[in-house]
Amino acid sequence: MTHITKDMLRSYIEGETEYAEHIDQHLLECDECVALYMSVLDDIEMNSTLSSDFTDKTIQQIEKTTVTPKRNKKNHLLVHYLVAAGLTMLLTVSGVFQGVTNMSDMKLDNDGSFTDELMTKTLDLLDNIKGESHNE
């Protein structure tokens, strides 16, 4: 097996080689070349210095990035309230609540409580709805 040289690894790291795929494959198979690759990386990192205008370029790039403002929680909450109020009005006008709110035919016995009667009426309404959905 032919090992990769330091010069080949330097050009690979700098992106100046046409054998990148071959080097990738070889590094996956050869532990010795991976160790050499790591040492070349360390050498390049130790010898490299930041350019004098690095800070200025970095700040310019940061300033160019646009930050999307977060949605206002009050507006978000207001939208939820408006949707809930609209649905309530729609359901009220369409008569969905008619069976629940019609208290005139509710008979309150001395034995039962108002809550028990309301629960009974609600369960009857749900049974009717369930029965209608089974018939369809």
C-alpha cells in the first residue's frame, strides 16, 4: 500500500489537489496516514496567524446578517383570543349550544343537583351526536 506524503496532505487540506477522493478513501483505510494527517493539521494550525483585518471582516459579516425579530407575544395571544371568540360566536349562532343552554325543560328534583342534571343533558346531547354520526 502506498502512503500519502506530507506535501499531498498539505495540498489536500488547502483544497488544492485533484486527488481528494483518493486521499479521502485512503484516510478511511490507513491509520498511519490519519496520524500523519493529524500532525500536518497541527503544523498548519500552529504556523498560521490571523490576518490583520480578520476582526474587521468578521464584524462586517456579523453586521450583514439579518436577525428576524421575534413575534410579539401580545399579538400572538390576541390572535388566539380573537379566534376563540369568533368560534364561540359561530357555534352560538349556529345553535350548537342550544341543547346545552336550554334550561327550560330541565327538571330539577330535590334528590339531584344542578350539576348532575347538566351532565345528564350533556351526555344525552353527545349520544345524539354520536348516533347521528353512526347513521351516516
